[in-house]
Amino acid sequence: MPTFEADERTSAQVRRLLAQVVEAICPKLVVHGHWHHAYETERHGITTKGLDCDNTNRAVAVLHLDTLEVEDWSLPRPRPPA
């Protein structure tokens, strides 16, 4: 079983690779899976949106391709028993 340190090293390598891709292609928008909390930031003209952890309202988003607007999508709430 991998250790926490090995997982962290792999995660850091992947983040560096992704940063190199973003730097090379200069997209207007980057959206990525969860880092245990949702956030949005802009740096050097690039908007980055991180989604929240699973089963939360900000874990899923809708991307409007015509405007590149990212809209948070609310999860459907279960109906209370009748």
C-alpha cells in the first residue's frame, strides 16, 4: 500500500506537469476536480475554478461554452418521507 509521502510526491509531480501545460497553452479557463474545498481565482488572465469534494453543492458545475462561464450546480435534494 502506498504511503502518504509517496502519494504526496506523486500529487506534487502531477500538479507541476499540469502547471507546465497551463503555462504552455495559456487557456482562459482551467477547471479541475476537488481539493476538498471549492475556490475560484484569476492569475495572469487565467481563471482557475476548483470544484468542492464529492456530494456537495459545489462539486459539480455547468460550463457554458459560448461564454466560458462556470455555473455551480446544486445537487438534487432527496424528498422527505411521506
